[in-house]
Amino acid sequence: MIDFTNKEIFKLKPTSINDVESMVNFILASDEEIKFAFTSMRDKLVFTNKRVLSVNVQGITGREVDYTSIPYTKIQAFSIETSGTFDISSKVEITVIGLGSVIFELTPQTDIKSLGRCLSEYIL
């Protein structure tokens, strides 16, 4: 599970929805669609039309996988930070009711404005 008390930062880059679909398909609701997908070395971050899914591959073999589901109805607030001249990464911070906040650091290839619009549509 995501450690909300430490505000961990995950560095992620955009990836094809097809790259993550097989890994999360079993947990998706029948009417749920993936909108954005990100990956790091082994971990994944997926934004659907219903929630944010964090996939944390654990251990040396990668057989143990933690799936953290954050429904948009439980997100109290969010912020986005666009990349700048010297800080080329963008960031999304979400605050979950009763759990705390987590920051996701995204590469410059991320369409952060579209992601922010998506979050606005589903959270507000």
C-alpha cells in the first residue's frame, strides 16, 4: 500500500494503456476505462474513469504485487505542478480523506494539463 504518511514520490513516465491493461484488467469494473497510464521500473500508476490505481511490484522475483485503489470519491483535494526551466518534471499531489497525501512525479512527456482536466472532471 502507498505510505501516505511519508508523502513518497514516485517517478513515472507515460506509457501505452496496452502496456498496463493486462496487469490491472482483473481488478477493473465492467464499465471502467483506463484514461492515463504511467510506469517506472516495475511499478505502474493508472488513472481510470473511476479511480487511481497504484501497482507496486515487490520482492526480487516480482511475484508479489500490491494494488492500491483510490476512488475519486475519496480524494479530498489535488494539485498539479507543470514543469519549468530547471525542474523539468511535473507533479500531481492527491489528498485522500483519512489517509493523507501522496505525490507522483511525472516526466516532461506527460500531458499534465490533460491529466489535471481529467482529475477535475472526476473529482469535482
